[in-house]
Amino acid sequence: QVQLVESGGGLVQAGGSLRLSCTASGSIYNMGWYRQAPGKQRELVAGITNGGTTNYADSVTGRFTISRDNAKNTVYLQMNSLKPEDTAIYHCHADSQEESGLPVRSWGQGTQVTVSS
């Protein structure tokens, strides 16, 4: 089973920046970040394939950048120009394949990002 360890959350003022990191154990392919704010559903923030293709939520395009280091099995989320509405728990995910061949998605424990106005 893939294990994920996240880091980098915290408290920042609006307009500031934070960088999240997530390191996975085992063999993985797609990675990404979701977030969940209080009272809201979990939403995709950004994703990146093993080959480096990225996708972003419209709300973060131009402000957030996702990247990965395949040698370290680590995905990063650079968050700039943060807004109070970015406040949420951010969860990393990594996709892998079971011995049976079935795909499986693993999740990190989540890291809190709080943006003050």
C-alpha cells in the first residue's frame, strides 16, 4: 500500500505564498492535490501525470503550480497570491496499481492551509 507524507501547510496573509510537498512510497503514476474547506465538498486543485502533464482548477490557474520529482516520488504545489478562499485542508493523492492490476488511489493525511485577510 502506498503511503503519503505531506508537509508545508500553515498560516499566511493574503497575497503570500506557501509550498506544499507530498512524498509517496512505492510505485505510482498520477499525483495531485485536492482541498476541502469547511462545509464544502472536496475539490480538485491540480494534478500531474507521470509524464508531467498538468491540469488545474480554474480558481487557481495562474496562481498555483504543480510539479513533481519522479526520482524522489514527490509532488509539490507552489501556491502564490493566496486568497482567504484558498483556506482549506489540502490532501495529496497518488495513483498506483494493485497486484491484481486494479487501479487504486491513496491519500495523504491532509495539511491545513489558512489564509488571513
